[in-house]
Amino acid sequence: MPQPSTSSPAAPDPGVDALERLRAAIDAIDRGLLAALNERARLVQEVGRIKQRSGTPVYEAARELRIVEALRRANPGPFPDAGLAPVFREIISATRSLEEPIDVAYFGPEGTFTHQAAREQFGAQARLVPVPTVRDVFAAVEGAKQPLGVVPVENTTEGVVTQTLDCLAEFDVTVCAEVMLRISQALLSRSGRLEDVVRVASHPQPLAQCRRWLERQLPRAERIETASTAAAAQRAVEDAGTAAVASITAAEVYGLAPIAQGIEDRRDNTTRFLVIGRDWPAASGNDLTSAVFTIRKDRPGGLHRLLAPFAEAGVNLTSIHLRPIPGKPWEYLFFVDLEGHRSESRVEAALEAAGAIASSSRVVGSFPRASAGREGGRP
């Protein structure tokens, strides 16, 4: 006859109890965070009402940068500093939408790096509107179709985007902010498996930027050039044997699976984007000013005389670019970026002195520099 068991019931695992207590504490903190977010939202709604009465712009790049920088300086840890910007970008985006939904035109289509830069700057709650050309972005902002726009202006390996410079001189808009984005390429396909890839499609530049990786991993795959990385992603959606070299944003937009990320041969490839609008940003304490000048070609030493006031005022120039003036052979527009805000006395004095020497001059923007804490940000 079997004997009844005399073993005692298993003792409760103290580790499981501790885990449940910690999870309960985390849940309570999350509810507290939700309450704080709703209180912040109520305050932002009141801010929105005041802005409407005073005509203050909803989007204030300097204010949003200061929020994140102040939190970064005050952060005692262990929450990582690198996580503050993306978390508060979405908090700011969500609560800003309670003031007024923001429409932003960008040089599209969806899934491009300009789309990614716009998302990073304005968050998920902004209404991002792709337009076909850089010129269309400027036209939309100048004509008040959209209050803000995002365009690429410079790349560390390819140089300046000449169409953007030409439009800055032509259109009556102002630069409100800059965005720095490290260009990281991914290989995307429907299956997400390397062994399924027969063809690799992309714009010629990304194909060249990833040449060594592709030669190592897919030496026999056919290379197909497309008009854009977004067009390559669309082709990968339609053809299971095609993989696209594109941004990871394109994977989200087009429903593709990443085969590999960070496949570019160089890690220092960064693109600078400009946010354009119609309102002048206030000084942030860490600003850039962009101006465009013309000088007479028959005056020896004209460029030297134009730039001398900045050196005399102790104003550092960060870049100088020139573009031909349409209809005036061998005459040029000089685009100058300098440190400081146009409202600072030394910057104001230097701009005034340079403007007196130039044939024509115009300040096209005075705006907060990109946060150094963001990946690829200007130090």
C-alpha cells in the first residue's frame, strides 16, 4: 500500500516575492509619471492660450533645447543622459500638439533621412508633410501653406546642398533651427534574411557608402540604382528578392525587416538640416547666425574687406560658401555662418559693418545650434 507523502510544501521563493514588490513599485511610479504628464499638459494648454492672445509662435526651438539641456545638467542618474532627449522630445511633441497641431513640410518622400530628421526634431505628434523638392518646401513655408519646413543643407562627405543655398537667397523665410543627423544605412527586405537577397537597390550615394560591406556580404548580388532610398524601399516591398539600402525609418514606413544595420563604410557621415519658418527665434545662449552678401567684382580685396569686421569684433565664422548669381556671370552670393545671435551687440556691430561694405546683405537666420547631446550633434 502506498504511504502518504510526508514532504512539506515548497517554501515560497523570496526572489519571486521581491520581484513582485519591485514591479508593484514601478507600476506606482508609472502612475505618478502619468499624473505628472497630465498636469504638464494642463499647464501647456494654459501656455497655448496665452500664446494665442500674444501672437507668440507655438514652436520655440530655443526653449525646447533649454528644457533638455537643463534636465541633462540636473540629472543625478542612473537614468542615462542619452535617453533624456528622445523621451522629452516626445513629451514636448505630445503636449505641444495641445497648444496647436504643427504642420511641417519636408523634402520627401517618406522614409528618407530628411523625414527622419523632421521626426527627430518635432516628434511623433507633428503632422509631417512630404513634398517633392527642396524648392517646394521653401514655397510652402513662404506661402504660409505650412508654418515650418525641413531641408538638408550640408553633408560631411558630399558638401553643401546647392539648391538649399539658392532658395535661402531667393525666398523670404528665416532659419529657425538646425538638426544634425548621423547617416546610418541599413539593409532592408521583406524577409529580413541575407540568404534571400538576389538584388540590392538604392540611390547611387548609399550604394557607394556601403560598397565594402556589400562586397563582403553580397558579392554576387546585382546592384540596382534608384532615384531615392525610398524608391528602393518600395521596390523591396514589391520584390522578395530585392533588398534596399536605406534608413531604418524606411523599414518602419514601408513595413520591411532589417537584415543588418550600420552597414556604411564610414561612421563620420553626418548631414546638417535646417528648419525654416517665418518667425525669428529668440537667443538661446548658444546660437548661429546665417547671412548672405554680394560684393562688387571690380573692387580688389572685396572679400577680405567684407570679412574683416567679424575678426575685428571677435566673431568666429564657422563656414563660408559661394553660389553664382543667376544672370550675372562671375558674380557670387557669399553665405556666411557665424557664432552668436543677431541680437548680441558684437554680432550686430559686425553685421552692420559688413553690410556697409557689401553691395547687398541679408540675415537669413539666427537660431539655436544643434544640441551637442544628440548623436552627430555639433560640439
